[in-house]
Amino acid sequence: MNPALHPKVAIIGVPMDLGADRRGVDMGPSAIRCACLEQRLTGIGYQVFDQGDLVVRRKPHVQTGGGLQQQAAQNANLKYLDETAKVNEELYDLVNETMAQGLFPLVLGGDHSIAIGTLAAVRQHHASIGVIWFDSHGDVNTAQTSPSGNIHGMSLAVALGYGHPKLTAIGGTHPKVKPEHVAIIGARCLDPGERVFLKQHGIQVWTMHEIDRLGMARVMEQAIDRVTKGTSGVHLSLDLDGLDPIYAPGVGTPVPSGISARESYLAMELLSEAGVLVSAEAVEVNPILDHHNQTAKVAVSLIASLFGERIL
């Protein structure tokens, strides 16, 4: 990944917290921008075009009596479904337009539900795409398996074609990603239904066990080899909770014993050197839970490494 390969980068902010149902992550795009993202990218040699933020609205819960309780019960396993689908449809349109203009889309979350719109748009420009899912979670729940009903834990399942039609139909009813083109890196918190899903569909997961045993360099070599076979480009979905909370405390769902900062930089550097990226997103930065914007700063440094920044 270097300016000669993709000289123009479009930053797209999606201040979405509906998929996580926890306030604060909607401030993620602003925090990442404040950590000097644009300056780092222009310093490497990119032309950066900040597209601003999509507008995310919540429906006010003003119903009274049994109506509200009934609605809550119906939506318990798919919280904010309509609102989340609407934002992802708008994100799909914007990323699609951005790529049609020859710009590299760099999407800033917001919660991980935004991957639904991003991947749907990327699929319009690539007949088959590989996906590096850098995350402590699998995000392959459905309404039937999710313990929380939060859609940010369903986004990869939706991209694979499983989930509510309002989500899977964004960008067309076909699956946006094939299971054999997905690599999940850093997983250490999987729900029972997710374990079944991953095994049934043959999705490759490099957990912390594999990272500890093999080392990050070998894991990334294997992952890149997997996602580039039969694909014309690779999308990176970078969830900051993939890192150990020591390095990235400002996330909504921190999981201890995660990937170190240095291992994460190496992963980004190796992916950059592979020269296969066509899109990327960074999600789940929650400034309310952070310390002195530490997590956003880490996010910017990881993005800079992904885009080719090196010590020498």
C-alpha cells in the first residue's frame, strides 16, 4: 500500500452507535480525526479528501403503555434495525460513489455494524473480495443466536448472506463475501452460536492461541494467502478491540489478553506490503471510555502503518 498504488484517499465518517447500543462510539470518527489522521496520510504522500460524516438519527421512544413494551420485545434481537439499515444504505451509496471516482475508501466508525454498508459497496467493484477481520469477536451472530441483539455483532454474518433481509439486501440480495475468502484475526470471545456458525461454514479463525504459537508474521502470511486466492482485492475491517485493552482502552467491548500494539503494527505493515488492499475501515473507538484519546491515536498509527508509513 503506497501513494503510487492508491494516491487518493476518501475519509468517510459514520458516527453510528446504534449497532452497539452504547453511547460514545458515535464520537469515534471525530476522535480519530483529532488524532491527526489526515496529517499522517498527507505526510506519507496521499491526497486526502474528507467526505465528512453521515447523519445518524435515533427514533425517539415516545410511545406509552403496552405499545412500547411490545415494540421492545419484537426488536429485542435486532435493536435499531430500521435505523441501522438506513445508515448502511447511505454508506453503501457513498462508498460506491467514492470507488467509482477512483478513490480509496477509508471508513471511520462508529460501531462495527457499518461494515455491512462498506462491504456491500466494495462488492460492486470487485466480483470477489477477500476480508481481513481484525477483531476480538467473530461478529457472525444472527437474531437467533445473539445474546444481546446488537447488530454490530452480526455484521460479518450479514456480509456472508445470513441475517435480516433489510440488512442482507443492501447492495443486492447476493452474499457480499464467501466464507473461504474470510480471515478472522485475534478472536478470543466467541458466542456459542458463533462457534457453530464458523465451523459449519469453514471460516478460518486465527485466535490468540495461534498468534501466540505461530507469531503474528506467520499468521498474517497465512491469512493473506487465504484471502487473496480467487479474489481481486482485500478489505480490512479493523476493530480496535482486537488489541489488548492495555493499548486500546477506549472500546465498548474490551476483551483482555489480546493482540499487542507491536503485533498490530506488524500485521498492518505486512498487509500494506502485500499490495492487495482496496478498502478499509476502523471501528469501535469510544472516546468516553478512553484515556487522553489513546485509542484513537493508536488507530491513526495503525492506519498510517497500513498506508505505508515506516520508521526508515
